[in-house]
Amino acid sequence: MHAAVFMKHAVEHSLDQPTARKAADKAFEAYSVEYAKYSPTANWTTDTHCDVTFTVKGIKLEGALDLEPGRIDMDLEVPLIARPFKKRALALIEREVRVWVGKAERGELGE
């Protein structure tokens, strides 16, 4: 088993759960296009939990998005060898989530 660093962060919002999920989906879609080189994947295992993976320089990063009332929790497990990428990875994900949560809160998600 490899040693890893766990990072947790939350983005607060005023959305209902279905709209929060739609915002999370849109954020991940935008991230997937902009950062396709990291081979991002997202798999919703329940209505409120999404497993995500990224590959950076051959190293797989695993994490999750969890929809909670009033916030989207982000967890990222980063192997110690990839520690230099952890803050950047989480910052990029958070940026996309914040952009799409903002759009959702302004009614700009569309269908």
C-alpha cells in the first residue's frame, strides 16, 4: 500500500440537490475538456456521490464529490509521490465547481 495525502474541501451553495448535481456535472464536463490530458473520469455511484479519477504524469489520483445540503464536498487522495500536484489539482477542480455553482445560482445552467 502506498502512502497518500488526503485533501478535503467544500464549496458552499444555495442550490437544491438536483441542481447541485447538474452544476457538478457541468463543472466536470468543462474540466474534462480543458484538462483532457489528465484522463479525468467521473462515476456517480449514488444520487449524491461521484467517484473521480485523474492521471498526472502516469500517477492515478482518486477522489470523490459528495453532494451535501448547502455544499459540495471534494475529497482527493494523492499518493505522496504526487504531492507537488495536490494543491493544483484541488484548486482546478474547485475553480470549475465554483464557476458552475455560480451559474446555477444565477439560473444560467440551461438544460
